[in-house]
Amino acid sequence: MRTEVSWFAGEMEKRLKANDNKGGWQSCSIWWLYKRLLEETGELAEVLSGARDGNSTKEAADVANFAMMIADQVEKGAEGLSPEGRQMR
């Protein structure tokens, strides 16, 4: 595994652990996760552009985590879930 990928996977895991209190993504629809991915992408853009304060590494890890959650759901056959989905606790 590339050094950069390993480092970034560690950053992703830190963000997941920081949000463990919200529950998992296994019962979330891919459409709800996709909506959150877009929101997180917007937050990353705001931090990168200087429009708001924040940590670009944390925001990038949040984006990557939502993309991972979608891939995980699709891999498990969840592509047919309704666009409504449940929200994370």
C-alpha cells in the first residue's frame, strides 16, 4: 500500500471514531449518504477557499468516508434503497 494511502486511511479512521456516537451507516440509504457526501464536499471547498475556518485534512477525510460508505452499501447490494433513507442518529 502506498504511504499516502495508508496515512489517509488513518485520517479517515480518526474521523469515523470521532463520530462513533452517531451510529453506523449500514441502515442508511445510498441517497442519504450521497446527500451528505455533497454537503461534506461543500464544507471542504469552503475551507480550501478560505470562506470558513477548518481543517482541510479532516474535511477531506469526511468526504472520503461518505464515499466509502456509499461503496460499502453498493457492494452489499443496497443500490435499490429508496432516496428517503434513514438519518444517522
